[in-house]
Amino acid sequence: MSVGGIVLVAVVLVRMPADYFSSSYHREFWVDAHPFVRGIGLIGKNILGLAIVIIGIVLSLPGVPGPGLLIALLGLTLVDFPGKRPFERWLISRPRVFDAVNRMRTRRGKAPFHLEDS
């Protein structure tokens, strides 16, 4: 379970666009969809994200194997809440996190993340 969780987080981080954490990155979800479909999609995305966060919290409890905090953070990327973008930028801008994630991306042939607008 631990290896699977780490692989899932790695796949998601590698598949994100390099400018995901840039302030100019457009994050609207299903903008061109019918408002009803967009609303259902937003509700579904937030419910899925909340479920992943809960699973991550359970996995982070003592005695339960798995990368709980990583899974919880993955779930937070799906959930919409006030202050989400500044929190994500703060988290990824930690030097050790930023360097580790960018090393992983370059090993997979992807451009490193950049935080500044270019």
C-alpha cells in the first residue's frame, strides 16, 4: 500500500504542467461545459478529494501502513477551498520539497516546475 501511494503521488506530480504553481496558470474546471454538468463535476471532484483526504488521514495514523500525508495532500489538490493556491505555492516552494519534486520530474523527462511567471 505504501509503495502504491508513493507511485500514485509521483505519477500525479509528473503529469502536472510545469506552470501549475505559477499564478498565471488557469485552473477553471470544465469551463466550456453546460452549467449543470459543470456543477455536478465540481461537486464530484470535491467529494472525491475529500474522500482521498480522509483516507490519507487514516493512513497517517500510527500503526496503519501507507503514505498518509502524501495521499492527504493529493486529495487537497482536488478540493476547492479558500486559500488553496497560496497553500499549494507555500508547500511546493519549500526548498527540499521543490528540489525533490523537480529531480523526480527531470528523471521522467518532464520540465521542472517553476513558480514565477515567465
